[in-house]
Amino acid sequence: MWRTRAAAACVICRSLANSSYGIKRKSPLQNLHLVSRSIHHPYYPSSKLQRPPLRISIQQFSSLNRLPLHKTKLLNVKHGYQSHRNFWLARLASRLLKVRYLILGSAVGGGYTAKKTYEQWKDMMPDLEDYKWIVPDFIWELDELVDFEKLLKALPDADDLAKLLPDFDKIGESLTSLKGFLSPGSPGETAFRATDQGYDNDKQFKKVSDKEKIDQLQEELLRTQLKYQRMLERLEKENKELRKLVLQRDDKGIHQRKLKKSLIDMYSEVLDILSDYDASYNTQDHLPRVVVVGDQSAGKTSVLEMIAQARIFPRGSGEMMTRSPVKVTLSEGPHHVALFKDSSREFDLTKEEDLAALRNEIEIRMRNSVKEGCTVSTETISLSVKGPGLQRMVLVDLPGVISTVTSGMAPDTKETIFSISKAYMQNPNAIILCIQDGSVDAERSIVTDLVSQMDPQGKRTIFVLTKVDLAEKNVASPNRIQQIIEGKLFPMKALGYFAVVTGKGNSSESIESIKEYEEEFFQNSKLLKTSMLKAHQVTTKNLSLAVSDCFWKMVRESVEQQADAFKATRFNLETEWKNNYPRLRELDRNELFEKAKNEILDEVISLTQVTPKHWEEMLEKTLWERVSTHVIENIYLPAAQTANSGTFNTTVDIKLKQWTDKQLPNKAVEVAWETLQEEFSRFMTEKKGKEHDDIFDKLKQAVKEETIKRHKWNERAEDSLRVIQHNALEDRSISDKQQWDAAIHFMEETLQSRLKDTESVIEDMVGPGWRKRWLYWVGRTKEQNIRNETKNELEKLIKCNEDHPAYLANDEVTTVRKNLEARGVAVDPCLIKDTWHQIYRRYFLKSALNHCNLCRRGFYYYQRHFVDSELECNDIVLFWRIQRMLAITANTLRQQLTNTEVRRLEKNVKEVLEDFAEDNEKKVMLLTGKRVQLAEDLKKVREIQEKLEAFIEALHQEK
């Protein structure tokens, strides 16, 4: 078997040597020594053969189909067989007949088999018409975009390619010489000795030491690594530009189908929702992210900026700049931009103005998130950075760990930073990017102990040594850096160790200049030349690739488990909802707010449906309640004390004019505004039967109060109202008996109401009457007895003089006091006057009511201006003027309400609702309860589960 394979190999080698891919060359085997040929090719023609070798024709194949192909010649191999002379014609004829039948049968059977196979394959092939969308549109347009004829013309021809092929003759000679050297007793030994002699003759050259050879080999190896590194970077740059062009074509809409959201964006959305989710069922967030931790000023932010390829974070000299966690989502895109999750503004990271604006915005957000009396905040700022060539991952930059609380910091700053760092690192799937400052002693590091506590085995920790350039200059023993990198200096284990340089310490350096400086440093650094560090352990580029690979590996291993956990949580929440609220929809806080908003707007619209009659009745009633006291006490009663009707009318006109100019319009507007508030409150608080939901009461009350606070009546309304009221009070002409009777009725109601109030005041002053004392067993106090005696004495005075004026004279007060003292009742003059006011008021109101009854038949005399009549009804005319003014004022205010104020109120309500809708804290405060929180948790868990499932599906498709 071995001899058969060797023979075939020999034949193939001679075929290659003879053909040489279509180029006539001399076979190297013919130049070999006889012994070498016998060793290398035992089936050479000089050796004795048992049977003739197979005739093999080797066809040359090329990857370029358009080049001419050359066939090798058949081998002319001599063999030692003798020809057969007996019956050779008969044997030849029989063999030809057999060959004919074989060829015919093979052709028929082969054709049938080929047809059947073709039909089977054709049935198995899918219909590719439905999958044309998989191929991008620009592939079909390549013939339009690329000129293939020019490309074919630019390709080299067969002769040029033949020149590029290796020289097989020289290769054969080299193999033959090597074989001869290894063969004992062959002429190769002589050549070997000759070589040794030549080597001995070269001893005149300087002998190179072994150490220098090793150094030369290391330098050569380093140069080769850097050479290939530059080639890779150049290819990556070209690939980045090509991807940028493709993504730009996608942005311009060249592809008709819509691009799907990237994996990292989908994953970042899940993390954003989880950051806002309060897990009532202890469902912890165990989704992976890269947590960047380190001591203060260790270079965390600089490393993150090098990975993001932009100076995006605020900087300071020694002071704490990172005051809250910053989640940075890196993804690939055509343009290098950054944007916040709650804003639509894009910051162009290629422009210095936008970079400065972005750093300022991050600093403002950090300071706003820090509560009063604190230094750091637990609130996460979410930022997305897109750009060509960025590695896809999610990083969280945490505040730097400190050892001492300095002045200006809150006392609990150190503990707060530790708790924030532990909260992120205790996630079993979080990748810890531990940043260590290489320019300071490793013993001073605090973060390494913290990381060792959270990840003792180092299964998810990547150690990064920054400022290696300073460390190499300052450290006396370079082996110390190697001990730090290898984790031998302190007991912290890690998945990988990296060394990076993030600049010369100048904040104005660009990312490109830092990359160039980093590459130049490591190219000349002893750390690589002495093999302390390997090439893949240096530069932020390699670090970014390693972190991204580790991140996605962790994501693929843990995301499905997290999806199952949220699926179980969702089942628990849905079960609780069905048991507690079986007939209610699962409305979260925002949906409940929208529902309440619609109800409130419907109730505001209902104000426009209030009838004008209802408005006017309410306005007239409320206004008279507010001004009746002023009309009776300051206008009617003083005018009624005059001697004749002329003086009465003059006094009334003067007081009405003063009242209209100063108080009445303002009082009317206040009444209208309060009436509108009452109606608005009634609609807002009125229960709608079974459909009423108590969960909205607090929100409606807050909307009502805020709207009332913002609403202001039109200032011009008072001026126009003043003119209308003045004209109404100037009119004294009562047109018919019906208006006369209405005025009398209005006056009687007013006087009776005042008389009732006066009777109540007198009863409180003098105590209960004899009937109540006997029925309810109550008595009078000493003061009430004194007032009762004073009342009886004053009633006697009124009976003696029915036309007594409203005020007591001093001598009358003295007379009453002496009469009471004569009966043993000591009384103060002030008490006498106070009691007289109420007694005379009751007497006057009763007299006025009697006068109203007399004036019922006085309309006839009124029309004749009371000529030849002792009856005077000027007080009836006064109340008619007041009544008419009230009606006209109510009508005017109703028009202002329905035409202007209700619409302005509706506008204010909408503004308040819009403000509340944007204020999440306000919604949380106003929409509370177990039902709201349960619906809120259920919505969040569903959203997280659905997004996780969509992410997992996209992740499997990417595989």
C-alpha cells in the first residue's frame, strides 16, 4: 500500500515538474544525483518496475476563471513488458465490443439517473423570489455603480501571473540538496563538510553574543507586531469608513425597508426601564453592564473617554467631578454623536462647541440630581454615544472612591460612594472595570480591596493600570509594574490585566493625539521589549475589544435567566390583580391621569351648559346677601330718619352714588368669581353614581385649587359694570303695578329677615322667655336679668313717644338708669345704649313692615307723585331701584361669565393639567394607593419582559 502511494506521489511530482503550470522548465529531478534520485523517487525509470505506472493527466485550476487554463502533458513512462503476439486482433475486437456496450449502458443509465437527481434537487430548492429582500438593494445596483469591463481590463493576464508563481526548479534543487545532506555516504556529506570549512573560514568575523541575538530577535518580533498592528488599524479605519458610507446610505433612505433597532440600543432601553422600576417582589436587576470603579483621579473618566473616542465628561483639577452614576451606551453609527435618553438634541462630538455644551449639560444634570446637604447622588444619568467603529457595550461611570472627606463635602460622602459602588458591583453579572493609577503606590489603593470583596475569584473583573508612562519614569524597579499587572502585588484576581496611557495630563489634548502618544510610548517602552507586557495587554483599543467581548459573553449567558425571572414576577402580579380588582382595568399612573384629565375637561365643559337663568339667580341672590347689610344699615335706615320725602330721596341718592363709585362694582366682581368657583367645585366634586372613582378626588381637588389660584377676573369688567350700575340706580320710574308689587315683596322679605335676626339678638341679650323657662327648665343669667329690666324700661319710653328718633339723648339715658337703680338694678350707660339700638331697630322694622302693607295700594298715588295724599312710599321706590340694579348687574356678570371667564377658566385648567402631566412627582403624590402601585409594577414588568424577549430574539438572529 505504501509503495502504491509513493508511486503515485512520484508520478504527480514528475508531472508538476514537467508541466510547471504551462511554463517550459527543466525538471529538477534530472539534476539530482543518482543516489538521491533513487532515495527520493524509488519509481524512477532507472529502477526496475513490476508494472507500468498509471497515466495521470493533471489539469491546472485557478481562482480566476477568465485566465486560460493549461493542461499538462501525459507522462511517457517506459516499462519492460513484452508484446503479446498470439490472437491479438481477436482479443482487441472482443474488448472493443465490450467497451461499446459499456459506454451505451452507462450513457442510458447515467442520463436517467442525472435527470432524476436534477428533478429531486429542483423540488428541494426553496422559492428564492420571497427572499429577495434579504439581499441589500445596492447589490442589485452594483452593475450600475461598478464598471466591470474596466475591472477586467485592469486584471493581469496569464503571463504576468505566471511570473508571480514560485520557481519550482529551484525548490526541487533545494529539496534534492537537503536530501543529499541527510543521506549517509552520499555526495551531500562532501557539501556539508565544505560548508563547515567555509564556516570555519568565516571565524574572522566578530562573534555575536547570545544576549544580543535575543535582543535582536525581540526587537524584530516587536517591529513585526507593530507592523501588523498598524496594518490592522489601517484596515479597521478603511472598514470604518466603508461602514460609515453604508450607514449614511441607509439614513438617506436608499433602502426601502426600515432598519431594525440595534442590539445595544434595545439592551440599553431595558436597563433604563429597570433603573426606574421599584421591585416590590424583590426581583433584582442582574443584567450585565460594565461598572467602571476606581480611586478618585485614577483616570476612570479618561479611560471611558478613550473607549467612547470623545472628551465628553467635565474635568477638574483634583476636585470631584463625577457626582452621580453616568450610564453610557456605546453603539455604532454613521456620525459621532451623543444624546440623552430624555432629550432629542444630538451633540456632534466632532465639533468643539457641541463637546463643551455636552460637558456643561452633564455637569448641570449632576448638580441638579444632588440633593441639598449631599455631595453625591444615586440618580443615574443616561447618555448614548454613537459613532463609526465604537464597540457596542453599556458602561456605568461611578463616583471615585475616596479615603478622606474634605471640606465642602457632606459627612456621609465616603459611605455613600461605597454604597453606590457596592450596589452596582454586587450584581453577579456585572463586569467590574477596576481602574488603578500606575503613578502612585499600589498600597495606597482603596478600590482594589473593595473589588476583592465583591469578586474574590476575579471571574468578572478586568484590571486596568493607567498612567503607565509616569509609572515607568518614576518607578525604580520596573518589575513592580509587572507584579501589579500580573496581580502579584496585592491579592486581587482578575480575568485580564491591561496597561494604558490616557494622555500627558493636558485636558486640551484630542483623542487622536492621545492615541498617537500611547502607540509611540508602547513602541519604545521597555515593558514590551523586556516581555513584561504582551502586545494584547496594552492600548485602550485592545482594552475596548476585550471589554466588549466579555460584556456580550456575559449578556448571552445571563439574559435568558433574567427574562424567566421577570416572567415569574409578571405571573405573580397578574394573579394578585385578578384576586383584588377583578372588574377593573389595569391602568397605570399615566393612564389613570389621562382618564382623570378627560373627566375634568368634561366637567369644565359642563360649565358652558349652565342655563343663563340659573347663573342670574345665583348671582342676584349672592350679591344681595353681600350688600344687603350695607343697604339697610348705611342707606335705608339713615334716610328713613329724615323729616320729609325730599330729604329722604336726597340722602338716598348721595349714598347710592358714593356706594356705586367705590364699593359696588368690586363687590359684584368678587361675587361673580366666587359663584364661578362654587359651580366649578360643584361639578368637580359631584359624584357620578356608580361610575365615580375615589382615586381621582385628590387630583381633582389639586387641579381646582391651582386653577382658582391662577385665574384672575378681567380688570376692565369693573369699569363697564360701574357705568351700568350707576344708570340702573338713577332710574326711579316704576312702569306697572306688577313691578310695584314685586318691590314691596322684596322689601317685606328683606325687612322680615332683618327683624328675625334682631329678635334673635334681643333674645340672646335678655335670655329665654317665660315659656322656654317653663318648658325647658332654663333660667336667665344675672346679666340677662339686667338687660331684661333695661329692655322693659326702654319699651316704655318708645310707647310714650312713637315718633322717637333713633338715638337716645343723654338726659333720657340718665332717666332710665335712675329708674333702674330705684328698683335695685345697677346698670351702665353703655349697656343702656346698646340695648336701645336693638329695641329701636325692632320697633323700626315692625313699623316699616306696616308701612309696606299700606303702600300696596299706593301705586295710584305714586303715578300722581303722591299729590293730595298723606301716603308716601319713597322707601318702596328705593327697594325697586336696588332690585332693578341687582337684576341688571346679574345679567351683565352672567354675560361676562359665559362669554369670557368660563373659557379662560377652561384654558387655565388645561394648562394646570399639562403642568401636572409633566411633573411625575406631582402625579405620584396625587394618584396613590395599592391599586395604582400594583398596576404600575405590572406595566413595568410586562414592558421589561417584552423588551427582553425581543432582545433575546434579535440576539439569536445575530448568531
